[in-house]
Amino acid sequence: MKKLVVFCFLLVSVIVTAQDKMVSKSGKIIFEASMPAFEEVKAINNSVTFVLNPKTGEIASLALMKGFRFKVALMEEHFNENYVESDVFPKATFRGKIDAFDLSSLTSTAKDFTVKGKLELHGKTKDVVIVAKIRKTDAGVEIISNFNVNASDFDIAIPSVVKSKVSNKISVKLEATVK
């Protein structure tokens, strides 16, 4: 765990010192795997690191799995211990590139961009293509995206006893403002 904390701190330090990168350490990821008529399975992580290279359109993010908060403490415990195995797989990362990104063309009106990259979660990596709404704000560059992933694509098993209550298809929403 100490190695992970030191690594994350060094990563953020290197990123922050590079002046051509735009960074947020307070990005947000919300995921939901709820099934209709059952208890909500939803969590939020408000401490996600996002990095954007405005010259190349390259983007990366890092979310610590133990940073996700649920309304029900027992769900959080099961999530960390049984599903994503946070002690073994402590983080999720994304590295990709925003197609045709041009910082100077951004306005206060959000524009859709295609983002292609690799999502790593639970020790598995998957190629993903998502659409992100990106705009310029007074606080920086705002990035918002909604997309779906399947738990099974990342070898996250949903026990048969709760299969009817927890969806394999997970809705993910991310929000960040990089500066």
C-alpha cells in the first residue's frame, strides 16, 4: 500500500510540474449497477486524477478503488473485498487520446469528441471508445462522459445469489475540470 501511495504521489508530482499538462485531482466517477425494483447499487469517487495534454489530446485518469463511496456501508465492503478485490487491484486507469482535439477551438458550448483508449480494471485491460462532451469554462476545460462497461469483461464475477439484483452492465459517468 505504501508503494502505491508513493507511486501516486510521484505520478501527480511529475504531472503537475510538467507545464504543458492540464490536471485535476478532484475528478468524479459515478457508477451504477442497479437492477429495476431492487436496492440501488451506486457509488461515487470524488478524488479521481485526470491529466490532459492539450497539445496532443492525450488523456489519462487514475481512480483508487477504495475511494468509491456507497450509501450502504455493507455494499462498499462487498465491493472492495469480493468484487474488485481492492487490496489486490487497488486502482483503475484509463489512457487514451481525444480524436481531433484542438484546445483553441473549444468554446463554452460543449462539443462531442470521440475518445479511444485502454481501460484497466481488476487486472484486465480493454479497448474502449467513448464520447465525451468537452467545453471551456472559467475554471478550465470540462470533460463529461457517460458510457457502459460489462463487469464480466474485467473478470468481475457477480455471485449467483445476487445476480438478479446487480447488473453486469455498469453505467459509468465521469466529470472533470482540468486546468
